[in-house]
Amino acid sequence: MKTLPMCALCAGLMTTLASAASHHPATTEPRRFADTDPVAVTGTAGDSFTITGDDFTVDRPNGLYSTAGMGYLTCGEGGARIATAEVTIPAGVQLRYLDLWGNDDSATADIRAYLYGTCQRPHAPGVPRTTEIGVVQSSGAPGDFFTFVELPLPYSDPRNCSYAVIVAFDSSGYCPANPGTLYKVRVVWQP
């Protein structure tokens, strides 16, 4: 794979975004999207998994969604408001934070990201159990935002569980006019 040089503006934007959260120190090293983060993050949190707009599968692909720059996800008025992405989390790590970046265009319609774990007992009959591990939402104030929530689940178990992030534009039905733009979602853990 050929590596392209990063523009100075892009490097500055990445540094600004990385330092926006108190639990993530600033770094100027580029990060891969939708992959286990190759850069060790020091401090209270460890590695992470980042999901951008192109990584999500929409509930009903009806042409009212669009992505730009391999990152943004927007929902056109009347589009189905749900998008889902799988999350890869290593075994035995402590889940710490669910981060959300975006642009909120509406004072009444928020963007929410839910982290779910679906688990099945090993070698035993029964239906899988799905648990909402955490939910984070936009602030409701217009403009770009970064927000996060601390996660209560102590340790991951990918041998018996799968993990997914579900993004919802607005609270019900279909996307309203100007529902906002999803930039990225990140799940952060520590060993």
C-alpha cells in the first residue's frame, strides 16, 4: 500500500481532535480508520477502535444517505435513521469510553451512538442476550461537537460476544430535515 504525505492542515486537525478529550492525549501520528489503533495511547485509556461514516450499514439503503471524504455520514430528510457497524474488541480488555464526533444542525434532533454487546453462553442452549453497554449523544447545540461517555462494562469477551455500534439520527421515525452529520465513533479500552 502506498502512503501519501499528510497535509499540514490535516495534521493540525487530527491533533486538535485528538486533544479535545481529556482522556486522550494529543498525537500527530496518523491513525487508521476502522481498524484496531496501531498507536499506543498513554494515560488512563489504552487502544481503541474507530468507525467512520463509510463503515456503517444503513437500515434501509434508500439513497438518502451520503458519505464524504471517507468519513462523514449524513441522512437526508425522510431517510431511515438507523446505521450499524461491527466493532472488533480484543479479549479481556476493560471498556472505558464511547466517543462521538459530529456536527449538530438541529436543536431538536440529536445524533446518538449506542454500543451493544450480544452474548451467547458457550456450549449451552438458549437465546443470545443483547446488552446496551453505553450511549452517547450530541449536545443539541448547533455546530461541530465532541462528546463521550464512560462505559460501565468491566471486561470484553469476544469469544462469547459480538459488539456493534448503532447510530440513530433523531429519536424516532425517519430523518428530519438537517439531522446532523456523523464524523466518527470510537470505542476506547485499556488492558
